[in-house]
Amino acid sequence: MASPFNVEFSVTDPPEDAQARAVEALEQPARAVGLRLTNRGPGQLDYRPRVQFPFLLMLWHNLSGEKMTVRFEPGDGGGTRVSISGAVARGNHPVASDAEHWSEGLGS
């Protein structure tokens, strides 16, 4: 089963700019925990397990509930509050639950 995690931090950019920058900035951190961007919505990015061989392994990651959602909301006093929640494989949990792992690319 996937281990849940939840991380929050703030950035100085407005939500729309922070989300646009996050698409590229979170690519490598997400890959490090076995995820890839699958959907972009207003104020939200969704990640799922990356496509890999053997496909049975990818299926296992999907069935175990590995996923991540990044939300961008206006922060108190300006800026953006970034909330990252999801679940990853137990071996990736220490990295995924580290706020610095995610915030470095966004420059918070």
C-alpha cells in the first residue's frame, strides 16, 4: 500500500504564475518519487505513477493508490499557498514528505 503524505509551503508569486512555473519545476522532484504530471486544471496539478516497463509494475503502483495533487491557493498577505498531498511507495515516503524536496524548484 502507498504511504500518504501532506506538505505545505508558500511562494511569493500569484497562484497562476506559481502553477505555470511548477509544471516544469516539479518535473524532477515528482520523477524522484515515481510520479509524472497527468492533468492540469485551474489551481491544481495531478500526478500519477510514471509509465515504465514492465507494465505489471506500473499497474501495481496504480492499484496501490500512488498519486499526488498539488493545489495553488492565494496566501494570506499575498503570494501563494502550495499544498501537496498524495501517497507514494513506502520507500519514497521520506523524500515525498520533505517540504524542501518540493519547494527548492519553486524558490520558496
